[in-house]
Amino acid sequence: MSLFALGRLDGIQEKGNETLKDIYFNLDKSIQSLRNISTELRPLILDTLGLFPSIEWLLNEFYKKTHIKYSIYNQVEENIKGKTISTGIFRIFQEALTNITKHAKATKVEVKIYKQDNKIYFEITDDGIGIDNSKSKSPFSMGILSMNERAKLIRAQLSIEQVQPHGTKIIMVLNLKNNHD
């Protein structure tokens, strides 16, 4: 029996009816939250379209939430195979964008993806306040720690550096020779 059907039963007082509506509303919000969590854990787009369209989707969602403009230059045509690798790259992008949102005070983000010497380079550059180089290596920075751990998991190299005159650049290099999922 649905919650609204319970509310229509004779003998239910007005206050009970309002309580049922509140329960239904909260249940609906909970279901939507679970869907969002599920999407954030492993977006379906990653499985259906691949990594690069997923990164573009992530950037578009980032823009919708923050209104920080972005540009993306992707010169890599083939998709990256392997769920562990594509999920790791996606998560690093996600964490980088989260850090930009929380800390950078940026107005734009530039993403470059290119291939050189059997390696794929992923660069994320913002025009924000920059990062203190000591923080980029700090074990207490959970976001950076998470990105470094994910990079190690997929055998990628990750560096985070300050950009002059201001901003931060994250560079991840994935060696295609050494990576098999």
C-alpha cells in the first residue's frame, strides 16, 4: 500500500495526513540522493560512452554547479580501456574539480588531453589563487592524498604545481605501455 493511499484511509487525522506527505517527500529525496551517490560512484556514462565523454560531462556538471567556465582540448581519439584505469582518471578529475571549487577562487579551468610517446597527458589548469607548494605534498591534504593514491593505483604519475602569475596545474601522465587493466 502506498503512503498516499494510507493518507486517504478514513479516520486519519489531518496531522497524520501531513506527516505522511512529509514522509513521502523525504523518501523521494532519499531515493534521489541514492541515485546521485550511485552516479558519482561509477557514472553509467563511463561504461556506455567511455572516459573522454565522461570527463566532458563532469566538466559540464561542474560548470552548472559553480559557474566556473571551462575549456577542453582533447587530442586523443581512442578511448582508454579498463574500468580501473578509467574510473581512477575520472575520480582524479572529480577531486581536482572539487578542490578548485573549494579552494582556488578560480574563474576558469582549462583541460588538455594529448598523447605523446605512448603516454597520455591530462592537464587541469585553473586561474585561481594557486597552491602553496608545501600543501601539494602535504599528507594532511585529503583531496591531494586521494588523487595521489588513485594515480599510484593506475600507475600514473601525478604532479601539482603553482602557475605564474597565479593558478594551479595538475598534470597526470599515463604510460600506455605499463597499463593493462
